[in-house]
Amino acid sequence: MIILLGLGPGDPRYWTQEAVEVLNGLREIYVRTRRHPAVATLPPHLVIYDFDAVYAEEATLEAVYERIARTVVDLGRRPEGICYAVPGSPFVGEATVARIRALAAEAGLPVRIVHGLSFIEVALERLGLDALDGLQVADAFELAERYHPPLNPDRPALIAQLDSRAVAADVKLTLLNQYPPDHPVTLLDAAGLPQARQETFPLYQLDRRSDFTPLTALYVPPLARPGAFETFQDTIAHLRSPEGCPWDREQTHRSLRANLLEEAYEVLEALDAEDVARLKEELGDLLLQIVFHSQIAVESGEFTMAEVIAYVNEKIRRRHPHVFGEVKVSGVRQVLENWEQIKQREKAERGQGASTLDGVPKGLPALAQAVAYGERAARLKFDWDDAKGVLDKVVEELREIAAAEDPVRRAAELGDLLFTLAQLARHWGMDPEAALREANARFARRFRRLEALAAARGRSLATLSPEEMEDLWRQAKAETADEGR
């Protein structure tokens, strides 16, 4: 027999009547850790054993929990069985409990649960919260190992086991990937005990203190402005509902095609202008298109947003075996080669064409498509050795254009030149599409200034001599030299 007993948040007044009866009837008890105030208040007749030494002897928490669980199950095979006690509730933040139950089931050992009050109830009392108002509960150790918190920022969150400054520092970095540095958070310690304390301060100050204990928890309130992905999905679903907007309800995948393309180009414009505020806005507009298409798909029974995210998440992890697997790489070039090989295997498994160039969108702007073709060919080592080789090819293409007399041949040679120039930009680490957009913008600024200078002289461009035009053009270039940077 295995008894799994919850010791509550620390004060014995929170023990259940069942727990008191069980404890009074025991001769010995095994506790996961003595670092909990309830252990000091256990009945004095009990012989207490703990697993604190295991934490220092094992390299990972997973190994610690596995060793404790197997030891408890082995002891549970004795005629007298075992009572294994944990802080709080056996079902809140106790990884050993789940593992013990699984091993006991395999061994055919009965398990009795003696419930205990968790830290959550007493924390809710101090914070004045109702758990059903969307409360999220997270483990500090798990958060510390993540790069982005698995939390809805529009809902309150309670983070348990913030037991050291080192863990707090890692948790802070994870939370800062979603919450602003000045977001208010509340530190709770020893909730449910007479010495309970709490303090509210900005998130960025979390690891600037050293008063953490095994009973420390962190409360993270919702963002001041709703910013959760789920909240935005609900907004779009509402627009598409019978109670929503007539225009939004009429849209289809096909009717939104132009909007998607337009928003993508507006994002590029913001990037070219290095306008961060505008980039934030335009990325939101692009996200609107993605969520809109996904909502239409949900209503048609085609797929859900969760499936979209799951697919791309699995693909990214699969194509980065050097990050999420055991593959070793020597540098970026090998990363790209591996990426292309993985893509080819995926295509073969789906019965698709095996060409490296498959998958480059036919609707891409020509220069961008040329770069994409060149990048894919380069992954298979079909490329010039360096930029000098591409420059030599540019010179060759210019000669061939000059020698071509047939208009059709000349157009073909011009196309080859533009393709080669795109590869030159790739070798130089430049985006030729962006470079051309910037050149167009420069020309437009200069030409408008040229028109203004001519108008200031009471002239139109058509009436200027070549010499006057050249003089005004130089002036227009000089006056607009610093614009658009």
C-alpha cells in the first residue's frame, strides 16, 4: 500500500481531518523534502525520512523524481507499505506523484490519496482572486528552461517554486519575451503562514533581490491592453459571426488575396524605411490576414489555427536537427545543405517532385525569385566561388547584350544579366528587391525635386535644355541626399 499525503501550505491548521487521522496512526513517514514548515509540526512520535540528499546526488530533476518514485514504490511493497508526504497538494506541482502512481499501477500496488490544501488557495485569498477568472498556474523551473512563456498574457498567472535568485533571473528573461519590463508583478512568500509577506514591483526588478525560499511564488497580472493571440482570434471569429460585420462575413480565401499581398508589401516598406513603429503596425495588419484566412478555414471545416501553428512548428524543429536533435554542424553552409536535404526527403515522402527549385512561389517578384533560385542551387554547391566570379559573369553578359542585334536575343541576354546581378547581390549579402525599391524611391524624390526647381524658375521640364536639365538634376540630387535614410 502506498499513501500519498498532502501536507498543505505549511500551517498544520490547514491539514484535513483525514490527514490528521492518518498521521496519528503511522509510525514512520517519508517526506519529499524537509524544506517545508509543515514537516516540523508533524506528530512527535513519527520517524521522519526525507529525500533531500537525492537532489544533490542526481544531475537532473527528472533523475531525482524518477529515483524518488522508484524508491517509494519499492518501499510500498513492504507489508507495512509507505506513507509519502509532499508539500501542499499531491496534485499541484508534484512530478513524483504522477510517476509513483504510474509505477504503482504497473506493479499492481494500491494507492491511497490523502488530499491537502495547495499554496494556490491561500495565495488566492491574499491576492483577492477567483481561480475561475482564467487563473494560470505555472512552475518556475519549467519557465526558467523556456525562451517564451506558455502563458496567455490576458489572463492572470501564478508561478510556483521560485526558490532562488538564479531561477528568478531565468524566469524574468522568459517573461520579458512577452511582458514589458515595467509590468507589475507580486512576490508572495509563505502564504498561509503567520510570517506571510508580499510585495509588488516592476518585472525587471525580479532578480535584484535575494529573499527567495521554497515557499515563494510570483503573481503576474494580465497585460493592461489585451494582447493575447487567443484574444485576437476571438475578435476575428466575432467579426465573421452572425453578430459580426457584413463585409467580413462575405470574404473568402480568394477575395482576400489582394489584401494579403498588399499587407506583405507594406511590411517590406516599413522594413526598408527602418520605421519600427510602422513595422509594428504593418505586422499586425499582416497577422490579421493570416488569422482571417484561418478563421474562414475553421468555418469551412478545412483546418484550424492550431493545425497551422503545429505544422510549421513541427517543420521548423524537424529542419533544425542541429538545435533540436543530435546533428552536429560546422557552420551556416552545412546548416543550409542539411536544410535542403531534409526538404528533399520530405518531398519524396509526399510523392512530390524532387527538384530543389520546387516550392519557390511562381508569383514572387522576378528579382526575389532569382535570388531564391540561386540560394537553393547554392545549397547543392551549384554556385560561383565568390563575388568576383559573379562580376566576371556580369561583364560577360554585358558584352553579349552589346553584341546581340536581334531584339528577342537581346531581351534574353538582358534577362540573364538581371539574373546574374541578383546573384551578385546575394553574394554581397544584399536584397536586390529592396535595393531596387530604394533606388526607385530615390529617383522619385529627386525627380519631384527636379520638377519643383523647374517650377520655381517658371519653367516646365519639357522646356529645359539638356544642359539646364543636367544642372537642375545635380541640384535635386544634392538637396535630397539625406532624405529617406
